[in-house]
Amino acid sequence: MFNRTLVSDDIAEWILDQFPDRIESCGLTEAFKNARLVLPTEKYFRPITGTDHQAALSLFEDVKLLMGLEHRNIHLHRLYDTTEGVETIQYGVLSEIAGTYMYDKVQPVISYAPATQRLSTLNFIATLAHELAHDWMYNVGFDEEDMTHELQTDLIPIIVGFGLIIPLGAREIGWSGYLSNEARIFALATFMAIKDLPIEVIRPFLDGNLKKKLTMAQKQLTTYSDDIAELRASLLG
């Protein structure tokens, strides 16, 4: 019988390295220090009212605020349901077309497919968080040839507090995004360990599958206790 880990050692070490790397390179020092663990409750998100796009705009403003981007002038654009008779979103390729970010010095544009919003509110929030994370990346500059930049972008919302929302949203629709849910849960557990947050606060929101992953992440992180202590001192000190 062998001892299973949630993610490989390479992925675990990549995530641990990415916390200080993303925080420094994207200018997230204060955002990380001030980051709260965002829960899927009305304490963090206003009740959804109005038309589809009005509701999307309301969620967008909430996500911007929670990510520390409320000062950014970013336009949210709703795509058509179909383009020349072709659906703009299809099950199975959601991660590629759920949302897009277009950089502009004056006003960047985030576009979203309406079906993303209808499939799952939590996954829609996660999509908005991912696209907003591109704004952090583009404003500091990054190597677009680097094949890991979408993985890095996927990690930024977790670093600023959306680590619970993202795997929950992915579970609701099957899967979406770039990081695996195993990597996301490990990153969430890392965020909570650095911040010294009690893991019990998130268990009520997790299904059996994610609870099992979280337990595995906690166990695996015990082998990185020195790294967590160093990260806590350097990132929060």
C-alpha cells in the first residue's frame, strides 16, 4: 500500500514558488495582505437582481472590489448567444471561451459568453476573477510565449482570496479553467496555511469529493511546514 498525495511534488513546489513570484511580479503585496477568504454568501456578493447583464455587472463590481481592482476602468461586454448561427459556448470547451480579456491602456475589455452566467453563478464569478487576473498580468508585463502564463493567471484569484469559489464553480459544471481542481485545492490550502486560517470555515461549503481533496492537501502540506513559515514571514511580515 502506498501513500497518495493530492498533487505531485513538482506541482506542489511550483505552487509554493508561485505565491511569492506572482505577488512580487504582479504587485500584489497589499492585495495579498488584505485578502479575505471569499465565501459564497451575501456577505461578499450582493443579491442578484435585474436583467442578465445587470446581474453580471453587479457581480463584476463585487469581484473587482474583492480583488482590489475597483479603481480600474474595465468594460464588461456581453457576447451574443450565437454568432452566425453558431453557439458562442459549448459544453466541453467552456474553459476556452467562457470569457476573454483584451488589454487596452485606456479601458481593457472583458467579454463573457451568456451561457457561462446561466450554467453556474459560482463558475461565472470564477470566470470573471480569472479574466480580471489578466489585468494584473498585463499591467506589469509578462512573456506571452511562456506556456504557463494561463496557469499563473488561474492562480492569481486564489492568491487574492477566491480559492474556495473557483473549485466550487468548476465542480458545478464538471470542470473549467486551466489548473486542475487538485492543484486549486492545494493552492487554497496553501493560502489558508500562510494566512493561518482555520480550515473548518470552508468545510460546510465542500462536497465529499472536495473535502477528500482538502484533507489530502492538508496532509501533504505538513511536509512543507518550513516553506509555509518562511512564506508567512516574508509575505505578511
